[in-house]
Amino acid sequence: MFSQPIDILLVEDNPDDARLTIRVIKKNELANNILVLTDGEEALDFIYAKNKFEQRPVHALPKVIYLDLKLPKVSGTEVLKELRRAENFKSLPVIIFTSSKEIKDIAECYNLGANSYIVKPVDYDKFSEVVSSTTKYWLHYNESFHI
């Protein structure tokens, strides 16, 4: 199941937003392997290689995580808190990709260690531009380092 490394872990409970994000990334040939998970609990299970992801090699982390805030089971902020608590995941790039423009959400995410906070544009062309440029930056220009 995990023979290829995951480029992007997209944690998104809205199927339309997930489909649109994947379409833009694939259309622009920015990433090969995108894994979509629909709740925060599943995201943590994947990261920690637990439950249905126990066969995933623990060292094979995604290159970047796109994380929605309003998720079922475990919120995006709780996922981010957990990732930043664990020494192994502190340097893993986490992009908050959400519809919330709330200042308190933005401040909390940056205080918890988010690498970027992006409000999803409603307009398709702007959405496409944001996903494309963000993915290009994090996967092709950014030099990452994982402990």
C-alpha cells in the first residue's frame, strides 16, 4: 500500500475541496502521491503508523501536510498540537488550508507551529493559483529537514 512515498497528506473532510485540490495538483504535475484523509484521528493514526496504517514505515513521512481546521473527531488545531509536541514531527511542514479567517484561529495556528496559514479562495481560478503556487513552493523550492 505504501510502496511510494507520500508527497502530500491532505487532511480534508469536504470532498469537493479535496477533489478540487487534487485536480489542480495533478493537472499541473506538481506531485505524484497524494493521500486524502477525512478526519484528524485518521491523520494522527497515519503519522504515528497506528491502526489501519500500522504497515506504513514510520520513517516514511509525507513531504508536506495540508491540514483543514474544522475536522471531525480531532480538530486540525489538535492535530497540529500533537505534531509539534513530538520531536520527530516538529520539522514536518504543516500548511493550514481552511476557510476560517478568524484572527484567533490564525494566531493559534502560528503559535502552535504552523508553517503557513492559507484561507481557501472561493473563486476557482484563485483557488487553483493558491494550490499550485503553494504546492510548487513546498515540494519543489523548499529545502526540508526531518529529524
